[in-house]
Amino acid sequence: MKTTLHTIETAPEASRPLLEGARKSFGFVSNLLATFANAPAALEGYLGIGKIYGQTSLSPTEQQVVLIAASVDNECEYCVAAHTTIGQSQRIEPAILAALRDDAPLPDRKLESLRRFTKAVVRDRGWVGEAEQSAFLGAGYTEAQALEVVLGVTMKTLSNYTNHLTATPLDEAFRANAWSAPVAA
């Protein structure tokens, strides 16, 4: 489905202040937000979840591990590129970002347990097995952080599925980190 990429001026009235706030915060209106602007409630929901997710007890690196791992599992080329760029701006180790993009084990044991737990949440639709739960908790994460992972997965489900449905074009700001989902054998 092809949707309109709105500007602040062309967006529905209810989306305009949200896009203006995003422009002030991020320096530009991403194509994802320009797409979400078609449905003001979806735009508001995504921005609200993002704000709340940013306030979780997960570190910025841990937050990006969740967001990129979920996006890789959902094969969202837009979000993998965008969150790689964000991770670079947060000075996340290049080896961590590369492993996430390659769907490979992370060099840090605790972050690897977070990646695996996130993938289990996505893959198993929340029905995470006891062994994976135990490994997550055993790595030093808490029950509350398990729910924060679910919050991050919720945020990425909203954007990943929107990008799949609308074929959101990749912004110039993210092109250096373009990513393609692996081709199934």
C-alpha cells in the first residue's frame, strides 16, 4: 500500500504539532513519522511509546539491542538502518551493532541474553520458554525489565509492520546504514 509522506504543512491538523515536535527533537521529520502522520492516533501512539520506552531502566545500549533485534527478526529494513544510525550516534560499540545486524551472538554475555530474550518474545509472541526466561534473569535482568522488553517489542511491532505495509522509503540520514533482510534459502 502506498501512503502519503506528509510534511508538517500537508499533514492532518492533529498530526502537525506532533511532527513539529519531532522536527525540533530530531532535526527532521523521518519518513516513518511522515507516514504515521496519515493516522494522527498512530503517530501519537508511536511517539508516546517511544518517549516512555526511553524512560525505562534499560540503558541506551540495551534499548537499541531490543529495538534492533526485534527489527531484524521482523525483517524491517527501515528500522534496522534507522536504529543502527541512532546506535552510532549513542556511541554503541560497532561490534555490537554489526552483530545485531547480522543476527549473530553479541560479544557481551549480558547483552546477548537480552538479544536472545527479545528474539524469543518476537518469535514466540510472548510465550517465552522457561529456559530463556531463566537465562535472561540469570544474566542480571529483572522481571520489570522483561516487561520493558515487551514495551520495546511493542514499539517496533508498530513501526515494523507499518513499514512493511507502506514500504516506507529510507531517509537519506539512514542510507549509510541500509540493511537488507536475508533471502530465505
